[in-house]
Amino acid sequence: MVVDDLAALPSIENAIVLATLKQRFEKGQIYTNNGNVLIAINPHVNLSDAYSDVQLQKYKESLALGDEPPHIFAVASAMHRAFVLSGTNQVAIVSGESGAGKTESARFLLQYFRFVSRSGSNLELQVTASQVITEAFGCAKTVRNDNSSRFGKFLNLCFDSSGKIQKAKLTTYLLEKTRITHISPGEQNYHVFYYILNH
């Protein structure tokens, strides 16, 4: 049984859940809902059509997000709407194994917020552009992932009452400091050191 939401399965046995996720993945459906949780399986290929302006507009204009296919834009849209309608703070926790696509998922959330904000300022662009610098100081090549985040990030976006981004603050924590002096075989130090040596 292939469903959009694992909560609709007749059983939560591991084999049934995994079979459902596998069947969806094989059909190119990398997102699956599990109640209020969105499960994403990294396809390790570029799915640019899934994140196009057409998709952004679709989830922005949808009158029934629950009827739309599972997507990270649906999560972002629900958060943005809840903030605009109630004024209450919203939070998205992006979690997963190394190489699962956490950094990309965070980018897609920000992509949606930039799309609906359209404030006309350069702030949204600056927030996005700063991620490259942040990653250079906090990401490294590991045996499992060429761009593994070796730190945690907390991005605080502040919106005005109309839902436009007004300011942003990025806090980093838990940086893997030992990597600076001790690198395991097959791994590298933080990207920034190689950028400096390359220029």
C-alpha cells in the first residue's frame, strides 16, 4: 500500500514503513509525510524541477496544503501561513545522518521564504549568500560525505506582519574543533583552509 502519509498505513511495522518509503522513492517521490513530520530521502541527483518557481507558486497558492503531494515547500508554506495568520513563532527542525541532505533542505526552506517574502531588499539574498561562507568554515570532506556539516546551525528569521523577511541571525554551535589538528584517514579539514591555499 503506497500512501502519502505513513499515518494512513494499517500497521507501523518496520517492514511496511520501509517498503512504503522504498516504493515512493522508486517512483521519484522523495518526500513522505508522517503526520506533522516530513521524511525526505536524499536522491543524490539534481531534481531542479521539484524546486522550480512553478512548484513554489503551487504551494504558495494552494488552498488545501494537506491535499498537495508531500514537499518541503508545503512545510514552509504551512509555517509561513501560521505566522502571518496568528503571529506565533514557528520552527523547523532539520535532522538526519551525514549526507542525508540537511543543508539542502534548509536551503529549500529559505528558498520558499524568499519567494513569498519578495520584500525588494537584498536581505534575503544576503542570507542565502552567507551560507556559502558559513559552510566553508564548518563543513569538511568525510568518508561518507564530501560536504559534511561538522557543526550545528540555528537560523532565526524575523518577519514583519505581512510576512516579509526583516532580519536574520545565524548562530553556529558544536563545531568539531579537533578536526583542525587531527584528521582521520580519507578525510579533510574544513573547506576554508583549501580555499585559502588555492588563492
